[in-house]
Amino acid sequence: MSSERERILELRKELEYHNNRYYVLSSPIIDDLQFDRLMHELQDLEVKHPEMYDPNSPTQRVGKDKTEGFAQVKHRWSMYSLANTYSIEEVTGFMDRVSKEEKTDDYCLELKFDGLAISITYEKGIFVRAVTRGDGTKGDDVSSNIRTIMNIPMTLRGDGIPEFIEIRGEIYMPFSSFEALNKARVDIGDEPFANPRNAASGSLKLQSPAEVAKRGLQAVFYAFASDEEIADGHYETLQKFKNWGLPVSEHTRLCHSLNEVESFLRKWNEERFSLPYPTDGAVIKVNNIALQHKMGMTAKSPRWAVAYKFKAESRLTRLLSIDYQVGRTGAITPVANLHPIELSGTIVKRASLHNADQIHLLDIRVGDNVWVEKGGEIIPKVTAVELKDRPEESKPTKYIEYCPICGSRLTRGENEAKHYCPNIYGCPPQIIGRIVHFVSRKAMYIDSLGDETIELFYNKGLIQNIADLYSLKVTDIAKLERLGEKSAENIISGIHKSLEIPFERVLFALGIRYVGESTAKKIANSIKDIDSLICADKERLLEIEEVGERIALSIIDYFHDSNNLAIVSRLKEYGVKMQIEETEKLSSTLEGKRIVITGTFETISREELRILIEKHGGINQASVSKNTDILVTGNNVGPAKIQNARNFGTEVLNEEDFFNFIGSNDFMENISSGNETKKKKDEQKHVQLELF
């Protein structure tokens, strides 16, 4: 038994090492298969030894549970922001003011990442908590979400690490993650984020760490506070960070003159567009730490540092026409066709106008000269109209009333930003779009079918919906242009292989409006099979985590449509998986009982507890309702929630009582062990510092 516990510790250390090699140093020394084997070994051992639970374990970094809101944490020292400069003259003025304090030519220059400020506490090199900037005096404890960001180490390594240290930095979203996220949002009918910064900020505030884990967030660090010194200079401090396993900007430079500072700013003002992440400027800091302390702070910002903001590149061009695109959900997106211009290193010919409200707000008209820039340096957008250039005969844009493809009259729901084409089964872009979504990587993953091939099949009359894919034959495909027997066999093989795809991905593949990948998994794990989902009412759907009224009504509408029911019926006949594969049961103690868990638990994670409930026959619910049988409470549960359960007649059990109820003596022993560990930890004295 002790050897297994030792192996858990070894695996955690080894996996953290490989995480650092992969996410921070970009130099992995094992392949994904080897990494996965180590991770699975650790997962299996941790299930056997729940008393070894550690929130910083590599297995916990995928994010498993919904948070119970974010606790507000007061900053002992205020988190300051930087004063901004917008010209070389202002930078020169800053350096002159520094020279009046004490002569120095040493400045550390870093790129300014466009994200969300974060402060992370480490004690004895171990991750303790992560808090947002908030209003500068207090912020949100987002530790559960931060643990899912893979380039943030849970344990610092190396020499000279203070007993207690706070590391400050930025959480940002790389362009590749931003594009993927917006594509997924548009795919389910949601509005895309305007820029990576908004996307990063919104992602970090999600209540589901599991969803945060999918957003591809990254971190970069640039400051600290501790009662121990690290180095004499800021540049040298960042090298220490790097040695400890913390990600720092690879483009940091130590400059020794105004000319070198200007050279750095000019270089990155031009080359920032080649970076894989958003940056809106550079930060200039006095390198000497002793001089930083001497110069001190104003009420809002440090006197020893400024931010130089790059100007957003904006160009004037003519709006030639407006197209209206139809998505797979029927959403209409207006797109500006522009006289081509070079912007941020690329030729821009088109820019999204988002919706009718945006056109009305800017009063955009065909023939106008419009200002265009790249939102977050990636998505072209029209930001303003040059009204002095507008021709006198110009007329306001009249938003289309009918679908540009099928001619159906458009609809717009209450509180909806977009117009929609309601002709779900007769509008070609919607039909083709649904099939493309169905075969996509995160859905049924039929990689032998590309967008053009699907469009070809549709135009040739071979397919009209997703179920038709399973009736295709090699002879149907082989005779088409650009395809032959070998390609046809590969396509049929890929379609047949998709029958192995689990139910939660099938549910996502159906393309129900607003039901994304994460939500589909939650629904499948809660309701188990397609027939039960078809019969589920709004109240039942609202019990599922991540399902709100909009999603619940969308699901009900989808299954009230006879066309959709016919398609689902055909998919079942072809052998597509329409139910969750059951896990092995331990007992029937909780058979048919609806159970809600709340709070944090000593010996088991919430996701592991949910799995345990199902193995004893129970049904997990997201929130307490009149049909809830048991509320299982951990730590930090408000009295109002418990009283609400009792008002419904729901039985309330704490962690120990619950494990007694299901008759798990092993867990009872683990609870005692866990409580003793926590008691010792609580007795330790913690020194808390705040930092810039």
C-alpha cells in the first residue's frame, strides 16, 4: 500500500516535469502516448487512494467541477496598474524623470500581453491560490480555473525559492484558441467574442473549470512580492522565474540607452502581427530593484515603470457592397466587401458587420469610406464611417427581410442579436452546414469527408440530411468527379467507424442550437439515453448543470420537430450510439434517488463523488428541487441552501453521514485521515503579502 502512495508522488512529480517541458519550454522528451499512460496510471492509483487527494495533482488540471461562485479575496497590498505612454517623446520624458532620481541607463523591456491580470501565491514552492486584480483592493479567487491552465506550474522547482511568494502576471488567449472558440460559438448560434482579451476574461470567470480547460488559455509572469529578495535586477528576476518553471516572455530585453529602448519599440510595433498571441504595447521598467523601491508608487501606479501602447493599425477604404451569409443554424451574418487594403501584414477584402444593430449603430452605407482595423490584431472589423466623404445621394442601409439563398422571410426572436432563416430543411447552406458539423472532429469525426465533398454529395442528390450518410454506398460515390473507388471505400469506412463514437459526442453532433460540446456531455451523463431526452420536460432539463432556460427550450423545440425525430430514429437503426455506456455498479443503495452535492469535500473530488453516486445507482442533479432526495454537503455551504433543501423535504447528509449511508468503510477511514491532515495544515502560520 505504501509503495502505491510513493508511486503517486513520483508520478505527480514526473508529470509536472513533462508538463513544463511541453507547455513552457516547448521541448517535450516523451510522446503523447507515453504521457497519457503515466496520467492513466496516476488516475487509477488516486481512485484507489482518495486519502491522497491533492487539488494540485496533474489529474485535477483538466477541471472537473462547477464552482460555487468566486470568493472575494482582499489584496493586502493594492494591485496597481501602469501609467500609459503613446509616443517616444513621452517615453523620453519618463526616462528623464528617472534620471533625476538616480542616474541609470538600465531598463528592462517586455511585451505587454493583452489579457487579464492575475496574482498567484506559492508557499514552499506549492501553488496555494490565484486571485484576479478586481478593483485593485480585492479580487476573485479563481484558483480552480487557474489550475486548468497547463503552462502554470503547481510546484516551483530549483534554487532560491522564497518560503512565501506571490507571482503576478497575465492570463491571455492565443489567436489559435480564440479562432477555435469563436468558430464553436458561431456554430451553435452564439455571438463571437470581439477580441482575445474579452474571450480570456470571460473564460476565466466561467463557473465550470472543465469548460475553462478547453479554452486554451495561457499565462505569462512578470512580477513578484516576498519578504525575501530574489535578484538585484528585474531582468535577472525573470531569469529566476524561468529557472523555477514559470513562463516568461521570450522577447524580454535589457536595454542600456534610449536608442536601444526606441529600437525595441519600433521593432515590435512592426513585428507584433507575427506573434501567436495578442499584445497591445510594451512595458518599460527600471531594472535596478533597489532603485524601484526608492522611487516607490503613486496612488495608482509605480513611478519606475510605464506602458507604451502601440497604436491600433486602422486604414480607410471604401465599402463596395454587403453580403449576407447563412450559417448552419440559419443565423444571418452581414459581411462588408471592401476595396482591398493591407492591414497588420495581410490583405483585407472583407469584414464582418455582425448584425443589423451594428449596421444601424454605425450608420454604415454602401459607398461609404469606412475605417477598418483588426480586432485583437486578427479579425477585420469596421469601426467608423468617414461622414465627411459621404455622397449626398447616400441612403441608409435597409437590412434584408428575406433569406438571400432560399427566399424565406427572416425571423428575429426577442433579445436575439441576429436574424434567422426559419427554412431549416429547405435552405441549402443550413443543410450542408449541419452535415459538415456532424462529421467534424469533435462530433462524429468522419475525417474522410471534407466540406467540398459534402457539398458535392448534396448537389448530386445523394444526401439531404445527416442520416443519409449511413445509406451511402461505394458505387454511389465512386462514379462522381474527383472521386474513385479507393476514395469511396475510405469514405464508407470512415462513416462505419463513426458508429463507435460515444453518445455524448453524438448528441453534440446533432447540432441542437446552443448545445455545445461541454453541455452535450453534461446532458448525456445526466439523462443517459436519447429516448429519455426526447421525453424530458423543461424542469428536468434545468436540473442539468450548464443548462439554462434558453438551452432547455432549444432542446424541447428540436425534439418536437417530426423531421428531427425521423432523423434520430434512422440514426438509431443504423447503429449510432444513442445511450451512455453504463459503468459497473457497486450496489443499488441509491437506486433511483436524485442527489445534489454542494461544497468542497475532504477526501474526494466532486466529479469522483458523482461517479460514486452513479455506481451505487443514484442520479446526479445540478440543483435542489422538489424531487431531490438527498443533498450531500461538504465544507463552505451556506445555511440558505441547506434550509431550502429542508423546505422541499430533502434529506441533508454531510460527507461522513453519506459514506455511512452507502456503507463504504474504506471512505470512512479516509475521512479520518484527511481530517487529521487538514487540521495540521490549518495550524500552520501563513504569511500573506501583496505585490505589484
